[in-house]
Amino acid sequence: MQSKFVWLTVLTLTLFGAGCAWFSRNPSIVPAGPRPADFTGASPAEAAKKVNFVPGSQIEIRQTYLGVGAKLDDKQAGDNKEGVRIVTLERFAPMVYANLSWKLSRRVEGSASTTEMQTVKGKMTGIELKQNHQLYLPGYWPSEALNVSNLSAIWLSEDVYNALSKNKLAGINFGILDTSLYGALNTSKVFSEAIKSLQDQVGQAELKEDLDVTRAEETFSDWTLNINGQDVKVQVIKAKSWFGEIVVLNNPQNPLILKMTFDPAIPDAASKIKNYDLLKTLLGYEVTRLDNVQ
């Protein structure tokens, strides 16, 4: 019952303040000329570097329940895209900027005990991929058009990628406590209580250490990702800060954050942070599929 309550609350927060529309996913259209990338026989390192985004490339993102479950949900869902945030790249200039649009559909109870599909849509332009150190987690994305030139969203910037891949150390602001990103979430009591409780813990922890310091594991890891309909092993960088762990595609031109797990480094966090399960589920996400990669 606890997990059901958390999911329902997260769904409500995800749709906060959004308009309503029918949602349909446009199938990827392969243009004449460039063809979808073929990963047959590629090593994980080679496969990671072959992930090339073009206008029309899509990223499917699922929120995780307590840090797990996205891949299993993806397999069980089949063609059902309810609850999947589908991100479409409008423009992508490696190590410079990205523009994207996204849609997220949820089935909610309507009138006369029937259900109807509600959809949130958003757009981001000017995502800064050169030197920015602050992320913008999907759980915070509002249903409006934004210019986010001071954020790197779900990528590492070139500066951060170089530091993390070469020196195994970088400063990354996960953006979790940036009040300017909360939008309509500020009107949610359960979210506000959770954030206030987290801020109290952060206030104590930052007296002892820099919470943005992010350390990568010494060796790369392999990660399974569905790309163009094919399960592919890609090479990734796993790194941790005080706030949690990220898994990053090891590709200097496309260091996409494939997974974010909110896991603050305090003993017994669940008892010290109010509505911890909800916050962990709202902030955690995993990229399960990439389409139209060339």
C-alpha cells in the first residue's frame, strides 16, 4: 500500500499545473540519407561513442521507484507508453547546446468513474553543454517553454565530463535544492515538507564537506540500453556525490545521464527526511530507450 500511495502522489506532482490533451507518440521517421546506427559487433566502449543524436532522436525516460524498476516496467509495458517521458531532440550541437521538447502521459480518473489520458508537454532551449555544472532533473520539468541556458539538464557539460572521465572528480550541482526550478511543485505540501526536511540535513552536512563534489569509479562499467530497438551494451561512468549516484554514457560528444538515483549520504536517511520515499521516487529516473540514433 505504501508503494501505491507514493506512486499516486508522484503522478499527481508530475502532472501539477498541467493542461490536458490526448497524447500520441509519433513513430520515428528515418530520413533519406543517414541511417540508424548499427551496433552489431561493437564493444561497449565503441557502442557508447556511436550514440549520435540528430534532430528527431528520442529519449525515453522512466521514473524509478526507490531507485529501481525502470527496465522491468519497460519490458512489461510493451507498446504502452503511459508514464514514459518521451524527449525529442529538436537541435543538438555536441559540447555546445541542445534544444528539446517532451511529452508525458498519465491515465487519471475523470468524471463518472471513467479514466482519461492527461498529457503534460514542455520545451527547453539553450541547454548549455560547454561548461555548466548544474543539472535539471526531469521530475522538476514544468509544462511550458523555457530557455535554460544556465543548466545542462540531463547531460554533463564538456568541462564536467572531461574532469570526471580524466580526473575522476568534478563539481556537479544536482539542482535538487534550487528553488527556482520547483515551479508548481511549491504548492504541494508533501513536496515542500520533504524539501524542508532535506534542507535541514544538508545544512548539517555542508558544514563538514562540499556536497557537490562528485567522484567517479576508477574503472568504467558496462550498461544495457535499448537503442533503435536493440539491446546494446554501452560503456558508462558511475559517479557519486553526497546527493546520490549518476550513470553517464561514456561519450565525450554525448555524455547523457542514463540514470540518477537520489541517495543522500546520511545514516538512516528514510527516518530523517520526511516523505523520503516520495522524494526518492520523484527525483530518480532512468533512460530506458533511445530511438533514431544515427
